[in-house]
Amino acid sequence: RQHTRWRAPSFALGVRGEARERAPRLFSPPRREGARVLSAIFLPGIVTGARDEITGVGNSGPRSAMAPLPRLAPRLPPARRAESASDPTRRSYVKGALWSLLYVAFSTAIILSNKHIITETNFRCPIAVSSLGSVFGWLVSLAAVGSGFVQLKTRLTFTQWCVHVLPIGVCTAVSLAFANLAYVYLDLSFIQMIKAFAPVVTFATLVFFKLDTYDSNVAMTLAVIVAGCFTASFQRMEAKSVRIGLACMFACEVAEAFRSAGMQYLLGAHQSRAHREKKSAKAAADKKRDDEIPVDDSTKKLSFSLFDGMYYFSPATLIFLAFLTYVFEWDDVTDPAHVAAARKNPAPFVLASTLGFFVNLASLAVIQHAGSMTLKIVSQLKNVVVICAAVVVYDDNVSLLELAGYAVAIFGFGMYQDAKDRAAEFARLEEEARGGEFKALVSRDG
């Protein structure tokens, strides 16, 4: 069947000029005006009739309704409301960003203060300098708890403190002491690059004590970190002072890994004990058929707030730092020249004492508003900021090979975090699958 294609008249297409002259003289100006009048009269009736045919409603009453026509245009999503400044999610993001900036500022300031005290002044007592933060933290926690301004979330007996907290404090003291001792032998920028090796030591320590499971994907990412750190330190290995400084950094990272393992064991052991007590309490409830059986507060998960940590861990760290200072640096600390240097430059000592508290406060705030992963990323950003500050303030020489090795180590750190997250997600799904199979077996047996 042939179809004829209708051509719109020139007045409908808006033809002007020469095109209008070439258009057929089908409608003269009076006729075009008449066509407009006829369209205005009959076109609404045509549209109304078509609508009645579709909806099945006319002047004579409802008729059999036709099936609705399919929707030709895609359904657009509803318009999103503009987020106001009072949105809690937005406020949380803003607070997380602000606390992250404060964390970078405080961390950079305390590192530069320790470096300035140890290398630029005459007070060359790195172990004594590392104890300043513990002294300030303990005094603040004692004042806050003693005045009733802060209530401790966790109560520990003296026996619990000696068994659980004191070994962790010893590891923290060793880590702080060797970290400050490395400033004597290594450049500040090089120390920040070597800190990228910390995940390797931490993961190996946790696997050794069976606090973490070995994963081949995680091991491959750690190999990337090792390659990057080795590349960054390859050019400086010939100097004896560099080898001593690297040994200090390795001891610092091992002590920090033992501290992390101790904290994980402390929290995990208490949590597993609480889980066993809850199970026994539930069994007793099922036996007595009583839904309201009081559970002891000791079954709650063990946790430490900022003031809890300073109140319990600062004296444990301070005791061992005081012992190390008395054994290795007492003559230097009591030297009149060193005392005069401290009196002449009090600002770095005040910063080194107080900024540790604000670093801990900012880190907890970042975790609260942005998560622990954000804190890890911000910590790596802080290392980059410290490297740039060391180049500007102390004229540290950083070669292209060192920068390339450090970039590889940072890339490996990102791969390591992703592999750990994937392993944790796989373990969670596997645990859920096992729980589902157990429930299915119980229901089938029942």
C-alpha cells in the first residue's frame, strides 16, 4: 500500500525570504489567516475526541476502556532536595575533614618539635624527650578524673593493670625511645619514608602470635611495600650511621607491632570471655525459662576512651621511660648545659609535651566522624607533609630514586588495605554461611 507523505505548508515551517518565494503559492495571506482560524476552532475538538477514545469516556457515558498506551519516555527519578547546611551527614563530613586537617597539623608539629629539640638544641636526650608526652597525658587524666569532670568507662584492678596494661606500656616506651633515637642518625624525610615498612612487621607479628590469619594476597601486597622501602633506602646503606638509624627504626616498628598485638589480645581475650559468660547466662535462662535474668557488667566489651588510655597506659609507659632515662641519659639530663638549653628554648618542650594529647584527641575524632580507614589515609598524607617540611626547613636531600621507592611503598600500602578489607569481608560471609547451614540443620532435625 502506498503512503503519501504530507508536506507542511510554508507558514507552519516558518519559511522566510527566498525559501518562501520558492514555496508553492498554496495559501495566500488571507487563506493562511483563515487556516489559522479553522485550526483554532476544530483542533481542540479533535484532541478531545482522541482523548475520549483512549480513556473510554465520552458524551454518551463510559465505554469499554482501551488498554493504556506504553510509556515512551523514560521515568525520571524524583527531584532531589537540596541538602541544607543542617544535614547531619554533611555536618559529619565537614567535621571529619576539619579534624583530619587538625590531625595532620598536630602530628607534623610534634614531629618537628622533637626533631628540633634533639638535633638543633643542646638537649641531646631523645629518651627523656619521648617521655614528655606521657607526663603531660598522665597529669591531665589525673586532674580530669580526680575532679569528676570525666568518668572512666573501664575500671581495672591493680592486678589487671600489672598483667595486661604494663607490658603494653613497656612496648610503647621502647617504640617512642627508638623513634626519637633515630633522629640522631637519619634525616627526617628518610625516617618518614621508612615508616611505610610498619605494616610488614605488624602483620608478621600478628600472624606469629596467631592473632591474624595468613593470606597470600596480603603477603603479595607486603612484598610490594618491601620492594619500595628497599628502593628508597638503597643509596644510603653504605653509611654506618644510616645502618644504625635503620636498626633503631626496625626496633621501633617491632615494639609498635608488639604493642598492637598486646592491645588486640587484651580486647579479644576479654571479648571471648564475655562471649562465654553470655552463653552460660543464656543457657541458665533457657533452663529456668526466665527472660529477665540480670547479666554482670563484666560481660560488656572492653573499651578505652581517650582519658581511659591516658589514665592507665601513660603511667605504664612513663615508668619504663624513666628507667631507660636513668640508665642511659641521667648524666646528660642533669648536665647544666642541657638544663640551660631547656630554659632558653621552652617552646619546643611545651609543644612536645602537649601536642601528644591533641594528636590522640584528633585521631579519635577522625575515627568518630570519618572512620578508621580515613585515619590511615590521613596518616600517610601526614608523612608526605612531614617530608615536604623537612626539605624546606632542614634542607634534606631527597633523590628521585627515594621518591620512586616511597611511591611504590605507598601504592603497596593501598593494596594492603584493600586486601585486608577483602579478606575481612570474605571471612564475614563465610561465617554467615556457616551460621545459615547450622540453622538449616537445626531446623531440619527439629
